[in-house]
Amino acid sequence: MRKLSIIAFLLTLVASLLWQPQIASADELTGHAHETGLRYLISKDAIVQDANGSYRPNDNVTRGEFASYLSKVLKLEANDGKVFTDVPDTYMYLTDIQLAATAGIITGYADGTFKPDAAISRQHMAIMLERAIDFLKIPKGTSSITFKDNAAIIKDYRPAVAVGAHLGIINGSDGYFMPEKNATIGQAATFIQRLMLLSDDSTVDTSTYAIKEIANGALVGNQGYSSFDAADKALTKNTQVIVQKDKIVKMTSGYVVTNNYVALNSETIKDQISVAGNTEMEYISSDATQVKVRLAGQVGFLKQADVTLIPFSLSKGRSYYSNENGEIKHTLYDYNTNKYSSSYVYGKAPAFMKQGEKYFSWNGIYFTNGNGSSKGDAYNYYQFLPARATTQYTAEELDAYIMNKLAEIESTGITLYKDATTKSKLIGLGQTLKEVEANSKINAMLILALAQHESAYGMSDHAQKLNNLFGLYVYDTNPLNKEFESVAANINELVEKFLQPNYITPGGSSGRNYANGAVVGSKALGFNVKYASDPYWGAKIAGHYYRAEKILGFKDANNPYTIGLTTSTGLNVRTDASTSNSPLFTYVRSGMPVIVTNTSTNGWYEVLSDKLHSGTAYISKDYIQVINTVK
């Protein structure tokens, strides 16, 4: 573990090395994304200016150039005169290529060529870097890192790619490695600089950490240290933080905000969770390269570069909950503008919430005041109502509500909602929604609430042009424009290919693990864990359901279902009140919401099955905790 922490420390220095080349004023590299790497190679005489005085940082790097960079930086000396048929004696990088070949860092092709002027692919770069790692005798550790396009990487090169990613030398983007893509000279410089940091290159100035103290809402002091570990050992007060180029990288307490969209590898559920930018998370701890966070109970790690650490005493504003005339309102803070940006209401306020006070919560269930003292817990009925529930509203009532809501938004004068009462794709959906509810056992009002949120009440471009009410196939990283022949077809695809197999049925379909509870939920449980990167998506869907109820008379809330949470992992759900038969299905995780329909069976609760099942299902009373919901 000690070796791994040292490696992690060395890797993180890349972003903040302070080179001091002999340059009198700003040049083409000043402010470049790969400036430090480029200046490092310049200091090693590996990169020189061309005839026009340019270092060409944005040009693709060739195989010959990359081999030359490695040769010069590694200070290779042994040369057995290796000959490649396409590298003539007059070639400018001949000696460097021969030195790299002698060291085993390059091998060339089976036909005796090296193709020195070809742009180097990322996978070929990865194999050269791995050989340089071996040359430097850098511990590689064990890596199981794979990318979404792993199959596109040459099979023999996959271990090298995994090693490079594991050590932080060469990374992918949004889970893709892009093996055939070429790299620029600037990118190549950064990769090599990262490699040399692992080798403890003494020419690197590493005094980039400092301890500062929080005093009167500001950071004061600037005691420098050569490493994160050294600064960490020097911390003596809870009011002190470690900074790197004025970015806080360690603190005693506070919260973490994502700078952009990230993927959190949750250790809690052993799965990857998409998280939107501007998301607040609990701070647990941090080291030189990563930050340990808790997002609605999901514990995982994020890169230092992807987040901002904010001590509570330096917070300029923070998202909060409040009681507004008996309703719970969530007001969101935008950390890009340092202003409160938006708010939404999603149900009735719990009894403990007093008007005029601010409440805070990491998961929308457990609430504290500004000092962190517990004030109470609350489960919003619509947010934690399992999808197998049946709404009491008829198709006609749903249609009446839709037209009422469309008239309301049309009257705002907002351009998006112009002619909503005649153009919205929600018009006349009542019968379709009730048929889906009857045939697929999924709450019609829940589907309508989801459609309203995802399609801007049926007026979004995807809804209007593609009949796509739910953002199906519109991912954060790769939006697709799939057109549906009708809105009904779109609803059926949502139910049959998304909700039914992957989000409601326990266990999910083969190769997927989306069933985190059959409720819209939050990042703690439910659809929201995997369906949307917005951590408050589930609460916002619940808000649509609540507002529909408010207009229609609260039929569902006034005759509510009893909701419970499972309390054990590996919990079997039975087809009768005994353990004699094989289970209908098993809940792998605990904390799954269920609808309890009968509590009078001795030792058992009758429940609605999350797996599509026409009969009654049973769970032992010992493993269900009935919860009070706010409705």
C-alpha cells in the first residue's frame, strides 16, 4: 500500500509542476494545456523549434519523434546499430531510434520497417510506454482496468494500456480509450513527463504543496512542502488545509462539488454511477490524487482535478431545503456563478420543518440544520412509491389534468410552451397510460410524471420531432437521435426495454445492474441511481406527481399504500408464506422499497412483487421495516 500511495503522489504532481526554462516572456506554450510537459521535454533537448521557431504543440506526433523523446529523456546510451529498412542513415532521428530499439522500447514491424513518419496511435504509444516502465524498473502493480472499446485495442496491447491507465500515464475519455486515435506533441510530452515522475526524476521541482489556515473567511499563510505526504504530516489544526496552486486538496471537514460530469465508482454497490456537474457530496478524506466522497450513501473516489473541496467555514452558499407554506422546497446553488440558481417543490413538508429555517441533507431523507445537528428524517411518498402501485385516476382524469397543466404553462408566455395546448405530445395520453398500467403493472401517473419532466411537457425537440418523451438513448456522453413511429411506441420501449427489465425487475437483465429499487428515488436507491446523472432527478419526478395530485384532489395520497424497506441482503421473496418452495426472486441488496398489501399473515407480509407476477408475493416480517411517508 505504501508503494501505491507514493505512486499516486507522484502522478498528481503532473498538473502543477513549475518549470523554469530560459524564456524571457510569454510564448506559444504559455497557458497551453500541456505546457509543463512540453517545457520538460524542451529542458531535455527532446523537442526543438522548427524552421519557423515553433514547437508545434498541436501537431500529431510521429513514431520517430516519440521514440526520440523517450531516448533523450531516458538518456539511452547502448546502441547495437539496429537497422530498419525505412530509416535511412540520413534520418534525423536515426540514432535515437536505434537507441530505443536496443533498449527494447521499440521493435518495429514484421517486415523490418518502423514507419518513423507515421502518426503514432494511442495503443502503440501505450506499448512503448510500458516498455519504458520496464526499462526504468518501475513497479507496475496489478491492473484490471478496461475501457468500453477494449475490443478495439490490439489484444496483445491490452495489458500495456491497462498498466498505463493504472499508473495514470495515459488515460481515456468517458470510459473510452480510442486506441487508433493519434496524439499531439503536447499530449505525448505530458505522457512522458508522467512516466518520468514515476521514476523520481530529480530535475522536477516538486515543492508545489502548502499549508494554509482558515481565518476570518480567508486562507492565510503559505508554508511550502516538497510533497503531499510531507504537508500532510505537518498538519496540526482542524482549521488548516493543504493547497496545491491555491486549490484545496485536503481539509478536515467540508463538502465536495463536481466541476463537470463524472462517473463515480461506488464501493458501496460495486457499480458505476453517473454524476452531474455542480453536485454536492460529503467529503470523507483525500490524498494527492483522489478524493473519497459519499454521495447519498454511495462511497467512492474521484480525481482531484474533477472536484472542488469547500470547507464549511469558506462556503459562500449551499443548496438547502425549506418549508414554504407547508410544502418542501429544494433551493439549488450554482458553484460556477456563486449564486442560488433554481428551486423546485416536490411534496408536503415533514412536520419537523419550521418555516423560515434552512435544512440540509445529503440524500433527501435525513435532514440537519446548518451546524450538522439532526432535525429528522422524511421519506417523500411519491419519491419512494414503488412502480407497481396503481394510481386511482382514470384515463379521463389524466387527460383533464394534462390539458389543465398545458394551459397553465402556455399562459406563461415562455417560447418553448407556445401553443402547448394544441402541439404537446402529451395530449390524449390518458388511455395509453392506463393500458400500460393494466398490462405492465407500472403506475400510469408515474410514467406521466417522468414524461413531463423529460420532455418539457411534451414540447422538447426530442418529443416534437422524434416522439421521444423520455430521453431514451440521449446519454450525457453520446446522444442519439432515434425516432419513434408514435408516442405510444416510445412509451412501450421505455417499459419493455428500460423500466421492466433493467430498473424494476430485481437483478436487471444480463450484463446490467440497474435494479436499485423500483422507485424514482435518489442516488441512494431507485431509478435515479442509474437513470440520470442529476442527483435530484427522482425528487423532481416526485414533484410532478405531487403537483398533479394537488390539482386532482390527492386521491392517491388520501388512500396510500403501505411502504416498507427490506433490511437484509440476499433476501428471498416467496410465492407463499413459507420457505418450502423456491423463491420467486431475491433482492441482492438491502434497503429495497416494497408495497405491503397485508400484514395479517402470521410471520409474513404480503407484498406486490417487483418481478412481473400475477399472484401474491411474501417476505418474512423480520426483514421489512415499514416506514412513514410524507404525503
